[in-house]
Amino acid sequence: MEISLLGPLQVRLDDGSVVDVGGARLRALLIRLALDAGRVVTQSALVDAVWADDPPANAVNALQALVSRLRRGGVPIEGLSAGYRLAVPADAVDAHRFERLIAAGDLDRALALWRGPALADVAEAEFARAPVARLTELHLGAVEDRLDERITAGRVDVAEIDELVVAQPLRERPVHLLMRALAGQGRHAEALAAFDRYRELVADQLGGDPSPGLAELHLAILRQELAPAPGPVRTNLRATRTSFLGREDDLLKVGELIGGARLTTLIGPGGSGKTRLAIESAGAALDLFPDGVWMVELAPVTEGAELAQAVLGVMGAREQKLRSDPLLNELREPMDRLVATLRHKRVLLVLDNCEHLIAAVAVLADQLLGDCPELRILATSREPLGIDGEMLWPVEPLHLAEAVRLLAERARAVLPGFVVDDANRPQVVAICRALDGMPLAIELAAARLRTMTPAQLAARIDDRFRLLRGGVRTALPRHQTLRAVIDWSWDLLSVDERAVWQRLALFAGGATAEAAEAVCGRDVLDLLTALADKSLCRSEGDRYLMLETIREYGLERLAEAPDDAERLARLAWATYFVELAERAEPMLRSPQQLDWLAVFETEHDNMHAVLRWAIAHEETVIAMRLIANIGWYWWLRGYRGEAAELVRSVLALPGEVDPRLRAQTALYGSVASVDAFGDFDQAKLWLTEASELIRGVTVVHPMLRLITPMRALMTAGVEGMPEALAEFEPFFDDEDRWVASVTRAFHGHAMLNLGLDAAGAVIDFEIALAGFRELGDRWGMGLVLDALATLDAQRGDAAGAARHAREAIALIEPLGTKEDQVQLRLRLAWARWQEGAYDQAAAEIETASRVADRLGMPVATSSVEHAKATLCRLQGDLAASKRHLERAAELVHGVTAAPQYFAMLADGLAMVAGAAGEFGESRRHHERALELAIESGDAPIVGLVLIGYADLAVRCGDPEQAAVMLGASTGVMGMIDLSSMDWARIEAQARAAIGDDRYAAAFERGSACTMKTAEELANGPTVDRPGRDIGR
């Protein structure tokens, strides 16, 4: 018998059947006996446990009645003169087994016993308080000890420790672990911040201080005396829960291949243990790859076009960008982004389950290995990738002795005390031979030893294989064997359990209980539990998941189902996710934005599976309903390239559909095309189509209401046509506050890009911000606060710029969009520089640098290098400034980035050359910068470059031309740009050289400059002749 107290009470008899312990008193009695399993518990203690302060008149008889009910259920309870004894060994109770394993130092097995809070059924009872406190403390200590071990090994997940700190805010050891982990990763500032938060909390709530040990750790981190954790920590390899048996030689050989070959592929049939061998081999190789080991599970990926994005997603480098900032127009093709991310990194990429996309994976691997010289790939597949340089390692079945060891250990997990002895050895050997030593087959078979003897199991498997040998003779024998094991599991199920298996197999990303009920039936939870007990699905958190082999089998069985069972199941599945998206989409513009973004992210694979099924089966309404409600999630999370392709496919589907759905689909395709591919022509076509579709139709959805403002933004802000600004105004007072706020923000950006009324743009942004604050929309608030920070800096209000940037950072960081964090940190850095806080400015740039390094995106890293270059130039270190600029340019070489950013790089090189007295080179860089800036149509960037021309003029001894260029910058931008770190110096030098009157006159002449005349004015009479250098 097994009695589980570490979670809700659960009792299993030796035959595997579950004892239903109904009623709170009955559960309390059994729990009290189990706490002293094998020992006598007095009647008075039992009465107190069951009835507390309110025992019945004849408590002894009532107690005896409860004992009798437990006995009838098969619970062995002995009655003695002193009381009652639960006649099971202590190890039959998980709480006792947990304490024994803790004492033995077996933390993983001990922690695996926990299913929930200890003694959950009686946690508030007086008798339970002491054991609950003891077990909870032991559990916390074990969790902390395991985290300590992982920190020492350099394999800890900081997020896991963060969760522990949040759950136990006053407990000191999690803070100690968090500080060590962060410091071990070089994140010293975050480690020190964790100490500060804990010190304030202890002072506020307890009136005390952290322990001397924590204070000493804090001091060691301050002094950078703490040794870094050994080996790399950048990996998503998950800790395994079971021992790794029988593959010691494979592990050694695969490790040698990884060390010597660029591409190693583990090949073998499904269920042979390829994935587990890959995980163990990759984990053993962590120290060889300073930039990380990343595992990409390809099973949920159904299209070759999604491969690059899947790898980017695992590495945390998805197209996450909340603002339409042209300076950050990152790589448009996912494959280009992936190559740029990995080009200079020594990374081991583990591509798991390649066989269903073998040709596409081969193309991806071939390009990555060709473009990324330090990259190594470890793949698992049922067949080779077939490209040059590939080293194959066949994952063969386990040898007989290894297979027996595996079966025995896995059997002990479901039947404690199981051993292979002389009596059952022949049957165990027969089972392992019949299963060809396949690990998955053995593990599935071992689960059945809970209810069958080895002899019964051996006989049943032999019978099934004889039947299957008459089937598909061309299939590989090992495939037949694995199929036989799964067929056999299928045959043991009830009709209802089979139906649930078939329908649960539809969920590519797993299913919540709610989703399972919607697709599999209202009474599905007991059936899911039954499937989990039979090792056919598993529960992780709030989701039910299947092994991919098991899921594929379920889909095959569903396809074989009679009548229209598959279509009905798929319609229920599709309807659930469409309705979930419809329920969740409005919340993306609400204070619950973060929570619902997490819902969409969790269900990403499921929703995309539904969408691709709908496209393949021409279910146009389902496809467009889904896109209409996941399109904004795509935008917020950065799935823009993938979105554009999906929209293209959906718009090509036949059939009548509500014009509003088709319009919204076209709208999302339009915005995705611009951002992902820079395809303005296609974007305009789709936007025009959307506009025509809703002409004369009443629309409510905010995205449809934004079609006209979006067209105006594209026409005015991008194509430079100010007359389009009037199209915004009817939406300023839209009944939908979000639409009105977005429109105001778009209008403000359009005016700034056109170099028009900056004061009017400020009004737009402030009105938009008030609306977004009322709605609780972090995206909107971050968008507007970033714009206000920029304007504050341009007007010389450094404190305002810093304040707005800090608030934007606080709003954006929880959204996880690191590219925005980089730019906002740089924005804050220059605001601090303007305030005269030079050290703090440098510190913010370093923070931005760390964020960019974690992001792994070349444009973000390049922008940090550009900032460092500017900082060095301002400090007089021209050589270092040039090195940073060259590094910035190298990072984006061959990258599709915004012309504005390349203009900024050219302007930076021009400024350094000018400061070094290399006026001809400076002139050439300025000309290139101006050409790119004008091409972009971005007035602030053109204004920035014209300030650079003024710098060159004053250095060449032509202060009057410098004044003209400063005036030209103001004319183009519509304001004096005081955010420029050079304006004040250039103006002062020019005024000192020619006097205030001549300066004012020259400035006035320049201020008539427009975007159309800027190039002619700047590149008129040359100013690169050597002359008096009026300071640097």
C-alpha cells in the first residue's frame, strides 16, 4: 500500500487500485495514523485528531466505526489495547520516505514526491500543525539545497530562485542564493539591488538587519571578490527527474563528436532515447560553449518557414519591439536575425525531433553552419539530415542488461520494493527482449507492473507482437515494436479513455483542464487522471501534455475514427481556441495586459496549429476569426514576419465572410508587412483593401476604427505629405478611448517626422498618455512616454527626459521587450549626461549593454556601441570612439536596418574625423549621412546631421557657415535640438568668432531650410578647407 500525504490524501493498494477515502473525518483519521505508520496511536489522540474540541457522546464507538470503514476499503489497521496501528512500513507513507531521502541526501527523489502542500486535507487541524511546519521547512530547505548545488555547478535558473524569494519574502536564504546566482552570472548590480530590497523589507517589517553572513556576501559582491559560477549558465536544458541508465558509452562517444564535429545527428526510431541522450550529452558539454547550450523542440513546429523563428524564440531573440521606432527597424527575415544572433557566438544548438521537417531543417543547419563559424549543432532525427560534414551516431536499443536495469528502476517508481530476482528474472528478460530494448517501450511496460505480474506482462506482449507481425511488413522492426507497445496500451483502455486520447492529441502545446473539457467532454478530468496513471499523458503545472510519439498515435487513431468523428473533434478544438482568443483580445488593451499576453504566449502553438489546419481545410471563417483576435498579440510580441505570411495565406482562401473579419485580417497583414519586410507597397494594398471593405459598414472593433489614422500615418509620417494630417482629427474624440489615444500618438509622431509643431506634438502625446493611463495599457504608455522623453531632451529639459524614460522603463520591462529596454536605457543615459551626472550616464550605458548582450540582436548591440562611441568622443578619447563606431558598423554590416540608423553611424564617424582634424574624411561621412537621412524622410535625423555639418564648419574656420547650419537644423526640425551634445559648444564657438549680430543673421538665413533644400544648402560651397580649429 502507498499512502501519499504530500498533497491531497491519496491511497493506493498493492494492485494499483485507488482507495476512495470519503469524508473529512475518515481522511483525518487515516492521516493521523499514517503520521505514525507502524506505531500505536492512542484512542484519545485519534479522537482529538478527528473531532478536536467537539467529540461525540460515545467517541470510542464512533472511532471504531470509522476504523471499520477504512478496513473495508483495504487499509490494514490493527486494534490493540492501547489504540490502533496502521500496519504498513514507514516507507509506504510518502512523508516518511521524504524524510528518509532527505537524510540520505537524495534531494531529487525526495522533492519529486511532493504533489502539493503537506497534509492538505487537515492543514488547519491542531494535530497537523507541527508535522506540517516540519515537513514544509524540510521541503523549503531541500529546494534551497538543490538550488545551492545548481549554483555551484553553474546551472541554476535565476527565475526559479526569484519565485522562491517572492513566495518567502522574509526568508533570508533564498535572497542569499539569488545574490550568488546573479553575481555568478556577472549581474552584480542586480545582486546588490536584491540585497537592498531585502534590507528595506526586514527593516520595515521586523525592525532589524540582514544577518552578518548576508552582509558579508553583499560586501564581497561590492568588491567583486565573489568567484563566478563555473561554466556557462546560459542554457534552457531542464533538469531531469529520473536517472540516466545504460548509455554511458554513448554519452562518451557523443561528447567526443560534439567536441570535434560541427554537426552531430543522433539517429534512431521513435522511442529509442535520442532526446534523453541529447540532453545528457549537451549538459555534459556546457563548459565547452561559453555562449550557451540551447535546446529547440521542433515537434510543435509544423512548417519549415517557422523553424528560424522557433530557434529565435528559444534563445529569447524574437522580434520583440513595441515601438515603431525606425532607428530600431531590426532584421526583417527570421533567418537573417538568427544568423546575426549566432554569427559571433560559440553556441551548441540542440535541434530535437527533426524528422517531420527533415529537408527544411537540413537547409537551416547548412546555412547556420556556413555563416556561423563557432556554432555546433546536435540534432535528433529518425533519418540523417544529409548535408556535408554531418557525423551520425545511431542510438541503438539498450543491451539486455541495461534494459533490465531500466525496467527495474522504472517499475520501482510505480511499485516500491520491486526487484528482479531469480523467480521473475526469466519473465523480465523476456519482456526486454520482446521490446527490443527500446527505452520508451520499456518505460510504458514498466508502468503496467503496478497491476500485472511480470509473467502476465510477458505473456501479453508476446501475443500482441505475433498479431502485429502480419501487418505492414515494410515498416522497420523497431517501429513495429514500439507500435505494438502503444497498441497494447490502447487495447487496455475504455472507450471513453480512447476518445480522450484521440482528442487530447490535437493539442500541440498541451491543454489546460478547461480546454480539455471543451474538446474532450465535461467529465474529462477523471479520464485524464486515468491516462496519466497509464503513462499516456502527464501533468505539468496546469497543463496536460503527451509525449510526441503518443500524440502522433492518437492523431492516427482519430483519423481512423468512423463517420465524421475527426471533423467534429477538430471543430470543437478550433472553436475553443477561437473563442479563447475572442475573450482574451480586448484584455490586451487593459490593466490585465500582462496576464493575457501570457495566456496567448502559452497557447501560441495551439492557436497556430488551429490556424494552419483552418488554412489547409479552407475553413475561412475560423481562420479569419482567429487572426482578428491574435493579430494584436502578434504585434505586441513581435511575430510580424510569421504573421504576414499567415495573413497572405488566409486572404487567399475562398468563401464568403463578414467584411469586418476580412478587413481586420488585411489590416494586420499590412502592419506586419511594413515592420517585418519593409514592404510598403503590399502594406498600402492591404490597408486600402481593408478600408474599402468597411466602407459604409458599422465597425466597433478598435483596430478597424484605426484604419483611417493608420493610412494617415503612412501618408503623412512616412511619405512626407503634411496634408494627410487632417485625416487624424475626426478620431481625436472617438468614443473608444484607446482609438482616440492611439490616434493622438500617431498624429504627434507624424508631426515630428515632418518637422512641424513640436508643441502641438507634446499636446498630442500628453492627451494620449492620459488615455492610456486610464485604460492601463502598458504598450501605449511606453510608446508615449518614450516620445515625451525625446521631446524633453530636445527642449533641454533633462530632468523631464529622465523622469519619462524611467517611467517608460518600469512599464516596458515586465513586457519582456529587451530592444525597447536598450533604447530607453540609452535615452535615460543621455538625460543624465545633460543633467551633469556623467558617471550615472556611463552606468546606464553599461546597463543597456548588458541587456543588449542578453538579447543577442546586432542592431541593439550596435546602438550601444554607438552610444559608447559618443561618450568616448565627448570625453576626448577619439581613438576609442572610432573603435566603437567601427564595431557598431561591423555588427550591422549586411543587415537590413533603418536608413536613419546608418545615417547616425555615418554622422558619428564624421564627428570623430572632424575632431581629429581629418576634414576631408569628415566631409565624406557627412555627405553619406545626409543622403541616408533625407532618404528616410525623418526630419529629426536630418536635423542631427546638419548639426554635424555645423561642427565641421566651425572646426574648418567658417563660423558663419556653422551658424547657417545650426539654423538649417532648426528649420528642418521645427525646433532647436538641445538634446544634441554638441549644439551648445558649436553655438558658443561661432558666436565668439563672429559676434551675436552676425551669428543671428546667419542663423536666420539657415532657418529657412526645409527637407527639400537641406542637401543643396549643406553641400554648397565646401567647408572642409583647413583653417583655424576653434577648440574641440
